[in-house]
Amino acid sequence: MRLLDVGYNKNLQDSGVKHLCGFLESPGCGLETLRLKDCGLSKISCDYLAAALKSNPSHLRDVDLWDNNLTYPDVKQLSDLQQSPDYRLETLGWG
């Protein structure tokens, strides 16, 4: 699977992202695009995602977090990964 779109799922929330990160941490994960638009997420979801990417840089290139009422401090860890050549994260949408 290269694309996972669970956007507009208000039931997902932070707990759902925590479970999803178990998949992202697996060595066989080939996910390139993750869409989590308008899922009721908070900073903790960004922390979970950043930790998952740090444990397995994987192939994740695009993360869509739009419409979750996140601020820059919430996504800073992910933004830092986007700037690092050690990770493949190219696009981080939020706001």
C-alpha cells in the first residue's frame, strides 16, 4: 500500500493515529502518502507520527494534516524531519 486516506474521520483522533503508527514503524511499510485531513488530531498525533518516522524512516513522503487546528509548535517535530536529509518527508500539509 502506497497511499492511505482516512481523512474526514472525526472518530480517528489521537488514539487512532497511535495505532496507525505501529504500522508505520514496521520494516515492511511502503506507505508514501498519508492523508489525515480533518480527523480531530492534536499535537500528540504529531508526536506519535514523528516518533514512528524516527524509528523507521520508511518511504513516507507526503503527510496531510489539514483542518486539524494544529499550530506550528504542534507540527515542529515533523517539520524538522522534513528538513533533514535522513528522512524522505517532502510534503507536510497542516493548518
